[in-house]
Amino acid sequence: MLVTRRRRLASLLALIALSAIGALTTLCFLPPKYPRIAWPDGKEFAFTIVDDTDKSTIENIKPVYDCLYELGILTTKTIWVLQTNEPNIPEGSSSHGQTLSDRDYRSFILELHNKGFEIASHGARGVSTKRFETEDAIGRFKQIIGHYPHTHINHGSNRENLYWGVSRLDFWPLRILYLLGGGERDYTGHIHGSEYWWGDVALRNIAYVRNLTYEDINTLKINPSMPYHNPRKPYVNWWFSSSNGSDAQAFNRLLSKKNVDRLEREKMLVYCIHPFCKRFCLRRFLEHNHKAFTGRFGFQKWLVCPCKRNSRLSERV
Ligand SMILES: [Zn+2]
């Protein structure tokens, strides 16, 4: 009985925390004020996608990249460098997927890189990795790809994630609510002395790290200052936010007709996160909407890899 009550209380607190986050976000950003970016060549908006590499294999993502390349859409592919080294991870877990340690996959990634896709970091591997291996992985990334990753996206519950869990929030009442609701605090990539510490390596080598994700399609309207530096999180050079396209439903909801209509109206930026291993949804979506995207909605009005796009945003900081 007591356990049930505690669980109910924890759920209630989690709900209050989420509602408070939503309300504060709304209050902070209403009325909408965001910079109108002068995109290159008079283009009206920018759209890009970051592919979370969880469960990716050549077999399940190559068709998506072939399709994107045909459409001239050069997006960001995150990768892992090292194979998962935990034997008990269940098949089908998001910690699995091919990595640069696989020769064929390495060739596939290099081909994408040569075609103009941005290759970014999703951490050393799909599970928690200690400092010496993270350093090794970053070195191998440079050796194989030719440069350090411009962009890093934290993965799931990897302990070396930078400013993850409760550390994603700055506002202390939200942090308390988050923890009371059962949120995690055990991410220590940014904590000097931790066995997972690599903040100094990130600061030296990585330009951009993704933090919060929103439901709104206009990422820049929600977070007009991005990319931004947060002095309370000194081991990340620049943060950026993203719009949620984390599964088929969210992706299609984000790119609904109503939302896409706003593309031209608001001259916006969409920074969508979507795992391409869920290829059937995306491929069908792209095929069905190719005409719309290249025609009315001007999907190809201005598309560059996010590292270049973020650089452009940085110019005005
Ligand atoms: Zn992931």
C-alpha cells in the first residue's frame, strides 16, 4: 500500500515537473521573438535532420541515404567508433548497431562523408565508456574521417554523457522536481575526476552539442539564441536545440501539412532528430512527399550539413 502511494506521488511529481517545464518554456518564449536569418542566396528557410545511429546497420539505413542523396538532401549521420563490449545487452536494444570497427560499415560511412553528409559523434560506443577509451575513440574518429567531430549527440543512458539527466536543466526548482520524479543524475562526462570524465577532450575538439528537444517545428523560434554558450556548462563550446522526430509518429507529426505550411511563413529553421533505422516510415514519407518538398514547400531551397549551418548561426553571436 505504502509502495503504491509512493509510486503515485512520484508519478504526480514527474507530471508536475513536466507541466512546469512546458509552462515556463511557453512563458519564456511568448510573444515569439526570434531572429530572421539571412540565409545564403536569398533562401527562405533551412531544414536538416540528425540521424541517431541506434540500431543502424548498412542494411537498414543505406536505402534511406540513397534516397536522401538522390533528393540532394545532405544531413548528419551520427556514428559509434567502438563495438558494444557488454555481453548481456538484449538483441534489439538501442545500444546495438554497426560501428567504425566494422570494415564494410567504415567504407559506407566514408562514402557518405565523401558525398557531403556530415559525420558526427554519438559517443564512443552504444554503452557507457570510460575516459581512456573515449579518448581513443575520438582519436580514431579523426584518423578515419579526417577531422574531429564537429557535432556530438549524447546517447541514451551512457554514463559519460555531457551535462545529461538532471544536469540538462539549469533552473533549480525544475531540477528538484525532476529528481523527485525519479530523474537520473548519474551522468559524469563533465565532472573532473570521474572515471567517465572527458569534458576537456570535448572542449578541445567538439564545436556543437545537442541539449533540449522540443515539439515545435521552428527550432530557432523556441531557442533564438542558438548556438549558445552556457557558462554554467563550460565544457561545451556551443549548444543547440532540436525538434522532436524521434519515431515515425513524431516525425510525421512534426512534418504535418500544417507545420510545413509554416516553413515559408516563418522563414524558419528545423533541426530534426530522427533515427533512420526506422527507415520504412521515412523512406515512404520522402517518396510520397518528394514532389511537395522540391516544389511548393521548397525543401531544397537551402540545405547544407548542420556543421555549416551552425557555423552560419555562430557568425552572428
Ligand atoms: Zn542514441
